[in-house]
Amino acid sequence: MTIAQEQGTIPQVVPVEIGRPRGGPKEKRTLRTDRWWISPAVTATVLTSFVAYATFAAFQGKDYYVGAKMHRDLISPFYSPCIAESCQRVAGSHPLGIWASFWNFSPALLILIVPLGFRLTCYYYRKAYYRSFWQSPPACGVADGHRSYTGETRFPLILHNVHRYFLYLALLFNVVLTMDAVLAFNFPGQGIGFSVGTLVLCVNAALLWIYSVSCHACRHICGGQINEFSKHKIRYRLWKMITPLNARHMQLAWVSLVFVALSDLYVRLVASGIIHDYKIF
Amino acid sequence: MSEVTMNVWRGDSNGGNFEQYKLERVEGEVVLDVVHRIQATLAPDLACRWNCKAGKCGSCSAEIDGKPSLMCMTRMDTLPNDTITITPMKTFPIIKDLVTDVSFNYVMARQIPPFTPGDPEPDGTYRMQQVDIDRAQEFHKCIECFLCQDVCHVIRDHEVNKLYYAGPRFFVRLASLEMHPLDTVDRRALMREYLGLGFCNITKCCTEVCPEHIKITDNAIIPLKERVVDASYDPIAWLGRKIRRKSKTTAEEAYELAPARVAPTSLDGIPATAVEN
Ligand code: SF4
Ligand code: SF4
Ligand code: FES
Ligand code: FES
């Protein structure tokens, strides 16, 4: 029982006053004089470029796998785990070219649902696109681009609350992409080796792991939801490890995003014969 | 000696406009010093609120070149322009010149069920470990300047949301209570249904302006949002509660513990003028 309850003073009903006149000039969108629009403009440009490239790559439905003919086992991260039947014909020796026999389109369109959903519901990307595309708000102290606002309280934005489930799926995908990176050390007909392609897939998998682990939902589930850390030593240690990564979640989000596109581009260029995957040893 | 032009908002609830004051620049000054010099030499009736001049009382909040800031912590030499605009906090009703009525925040503060510990240990005391309270230390730095409330677009640009929105400062307060090892109240449903946690779209302006550098969004709001997911949106967590026969506190139950509650709880009955604003 709280003090106020003991004294029998509650609950007291108080009004919130709204509509009283405010200070400052009314008509102005902002009084900021710095170039506040740069950041949303850069965000919008990079995100749009990524989406454009990903759409292009996803609709190709070919050149995503470098196989035994070129003595490589490299698969684009956009097409892995390759769960469409068509993959089996292309990436025959590569594991996970299975199920989804109903799928007749480019396998990437099916696969990308998970990373897309993960990033779309990510707390950082939400900030990024709310600011740069939805203008809500475009920058701090700059007026919202919309007349009414309900935030994430209603459909569809309330669906962002599923983020942790996309995290679980993304972690599974990371396991598969890590297997892909391991398989990239295999050079069919030439034994074990290491090429630029191997490096690309290894770095890509590592970046995706760090990005996913630095996720806010991950931080919460690993330890953030606990109030008595002293009684949960292991979860506290996990939370302590994730916290500094989480502080860099934005940077990790960008680096991993750009790198995953570059990885696809690399595999695509090699697979289509435009460049040769240089074997380091 | 170079000159600076201070473009200061003068006015009250009946309206107002900018007045320009030209002054000499003095090395090492902060904006509040210049405002004081205006008061001393050019406009003795200029109203502004201040107290400590050390960034610790949270009184001198205003908007400098459109950015919510403490006047006493903004050095003049960090402002690139020769004309500097000072306006009162935009989100709160104006009283006079740079002074606003921040009582909205006190109403919101009273809606939060206070710290409520369980039964003490047999020796009549409470015990907790340092690691259990380290996390909340950051939240206790808040000086209640309400700059975060001011910059938050949820109420800055949408007055009507003031009816259902506690705001970042109080999410910080709620986080310190919810994460407290000894506290026994579950405020998750209350935050979701009445205090407007879902209105925040984590765009981080509160974090950008906080003079105490509290990572409001990352360390208070997002963890609270995740706790609300546990309570209301996660089927596995729901199943876990069923299996362990645990119940959660409803919003109404939690609200009973609060010192006060705000009057309207739905859009019905809001005066038309309010919605228009
Ligand atoms: S992060 Fe949320 S609380 Fe903070 S300013 Fe943005 S909308 Fe408001
Ligand atoms: S959280 Fe920061 S910005 Fe908000 S009232 Fe406290 S000190 Fe001011
Ligand atoms: S918060 Fe960004 S991935 Fe979860
Ligand atoms: S005068 Fe106290 S914070 Fe500025």
C-alpha cells in the first residue's frame, strides 16, 4: 500500500489541459538553421539504393551460385537458405536446395521475407524510415509531415511487436549463412582453399551475426527483462556483453546491410563470368 | 569586438513576435548570460526562468535556433550564426516570453504508481546488490528540464495526444521503477493502455536533446516496449504464464495505485478547439 492510498487520497481525477496558446511563431515548420535535412536525405538515398539493388537481384533468379564447373561452392546470401525446388537444379551439390516445390518464382523472393521482415521491424530501421520517408518527424524540432498521429498503437504499425520472432528466424538464417561460409572453403576438384569469395562470405556471416546479436530484442531476452541481475549471473553476463554492441546497433545495421548487397554482387559477377574469383591459397 | 543579434520571442497567451537585440559578444558567455545582459540593459521586462546556471536545475529550457536546449549550457561560441533565435519551449502553453507552463508534466508524473516494495526481510530491512541497481543509475540523473518532452513530436506536433501520453521523461521514470529489484508493481499494461508507450516511434529526438545524456530511447523506452511485448504480444510468454499459473496486473489495477489519473481516456469528449490545434 502506498502512502497516498493509506491516506485515502486516491485515485484523484485530474484534467489534462489541451489547446492553450503556445509561444513562438506558428506558421514555421522549424527554426533550425543547420542542415538538418542532410541526415534524412542520406538515409533515404542509401535505403532506396539498397531496395532497388535487392529487387533487381531478387528477380534475376539466376547467377546466384558458383558451382563445381568453376571449382567453387559460393552462394549469394540473398538466395540462402535456398529453399525453393529450382535451387536444386542450380546449386545441386549445395545442401538445403530443398522443399518449396510449389514455388515457381525466383527463390530469393521467398527467402528474403525473413531478412526483410527482420530489418523492417528493427528498432533502428524504424527510426530511419520514420524519419526519412514518413517524415514523422524528419528531424528533431522539425514539424511532423502529417496532421494526425497514432504512432505504433494501431494496425499496421502495431505489428512491429513481432520483431523478436523475426530475430529467431534471422538467427536460424545466420546458421545457414555460416554453413555457406564454411562450404566456401571447399573448392570442388581442388580440395580445401581460400579465395576472395570465401572471405566475402565469411565477413558477411560475421557481420550478420554481430548485427543480430546487437538487436534490442536480443538484449532484452538475454537479460534485459530481469530485475535482479544478482540472481541470474549467466544472463547478466550475456546482457553485459550485448549492451556495448547494442549501443552500436545503428552502425552495425548499415555495415551489414551494405555488405550483404556487396556479397550478392560479388557472387553474381563471378557466376556470370564477368570477374574471376581470385584464389588466395 | 564583434556584435551578435539576439532574436528573442516576446509575448504571452494573446500572441507575440520577435524582438531584436544587438549586443557585443563577450568571450566565454553562454546564451543565458546574454539573456541576462538583455534584461539588465535593453529589456528589463523580459521574462525567463533560471536558477542554477550550472545545468543542474532544469529551469532554463528554451529553444535556441530551433533546438531545444538549456540556455545555461549552450556556449555562444558553439553557435555558428550572427543572429541567434531564442523561443520558448513550443510544446507547452506560453506564460510570458521565454517562460512556459510545464504543469502537463506534473499531471503525467502523478499517473505513475510510485515505488512499492514487498515485505521486508525478517530483520526488517531490505537488501539489494549493486549490480541490480546499476542500470537505473543513469535514469536518476534526470534534472526534469522537460526538453525531451518538448522535442517529442508525439505531443509537439499533435496536441491532442497529450491526453494519453506520458512522454519520454516519464518513460525514464517508469523504466527506473520497472527495473527496480524491490518494486512489486507491474506497470506494463498501464503503460500500454493509458500512458501511451505505443505512441513513441523511437525516433530518438529525446535522446538527442537530453542534457544529462541519458540514452532515453535505447535504455528506457525500447526495454519498456520489449517488456510490454512480453506482457501483451508474445504468444510464447503468454503460454509460459499459463503454465506457471502466473497472472499479470491489469492497467486498471495498476492505475489504482497511482496518485491521480487523467480525466478523459478516450477521444470522446475532447473539445473541438483542442483537436484543431
Ligand atoms: S524516441 Fe519516442 S519519446 Fe523520444 S522523442 Fe522520439 S517519439 Fe518521443
Ligand atoms: S530525461 Fe533528460 S531531457 Fe528529459 S527531463 Fe530528464 S534530463 Fe531533461
Ligand atoms: S533492434 Fe535492430 S535488429 Fe532488433
Ligand atoms: S539554470 Fe539551471 S539548468 Fe540552466
